[in-house]
Amino acid sequence: MQPKTPVGMRNESGFTLIDLLFVIALIGLLSTLAIPGLMKARGAAQAASALGTIRVINSGQLSYAISCGLGFYAPDLPTLAKKPGGAVEAFIAPELGTGVTVNRTGYVFSMAITPVPGTPGTCNGLGAGSTGPGYALVADPLSLEFPPRFFGTNADGVIYEDAKTLNATMPESGPPPSGHPIK
């Protein structure tokens, strides 16, 4: 005959509710400590990508002015993305020329020029008076989390950074009234 064990005194193994709550609280604590660092790293990666895109557009504008614009710059990003007749590639990648403003890697890129009447037509079909002697390109972050970094450049090829947008203040050549050059 076996001894009878009282009800509730079984030998069961496993986690108790307290153990599970402790583990969930620990995971939550570690997550709250890690998320700000991940967001900061994400912002730094987006800013680095934006700088690379600005350099590509600067290079495309310079190539355009030398080879296609007869010394004048393209008025917008779609013009730089259009292949000249007989060319293998455009001055910038097609995904950068999808519109007047382009969203890419967490930044909005926009470019403007002041067209000069009497400028000659270009090799990729722009009519006379459509190009200009300089350009202003700005990159504004889509998210303003953490300290946002705003970028701008112009026909001088120097990239400037500021804590606020350079959209209205970036000249077509020369330094902007605020911001500092990136080395």
C-alpha cells in the first residue's frame, strides 16, 4: 500500500508566476537601456548616408556643368538623372532623380537654382534659359529625434551642417549665414 500524499503537495517542476514576471521585467529593463543607443546609431548611419548622397549629387552637377551644361548647372534632380543622347549613364542614379524632392535613407533632398535667361540649351534636351550659374542643395532629416543634423551644399562643393534647416538660407555659391563646413 502506498502512502497517500495530501492534495497540493505534488512534486511538480517548472517556473512559477514570480519567476516569469521577474524575467519579463529584466527584459523590459534591458530593452529600455538599449533602445536610445540603437536610435542614436541609426541617426548617425542616416546622416552618413545623406553625406554620401550629397557628394554624389555634387559630382553629378560638376560633370553636368563641364560636359553638358556648357558651364551652367542643372535646375533639378530629374534633369541630372536624364541620360544625354548617346551616353551610357546619366549624371546621377535614376533613383535620385525621381522627383524635385527625393526621400532617401531618412532625409529629404531638394535642389534649386535661379535660371539665367540666355543660357544655352543642354545636351540632354533642356531648352535655353533653363540652367544657372550655381545651385543650392539641402538635405533635411525626416525625423527630428535626437539632435537632428541638417546639411546643405552649393556650386562651391563645400558641405555645410547646421542644427536647423538650410532650406531658405543656402546660397547658390558661398557659405550660408549659419552652419559650419564639414571636413
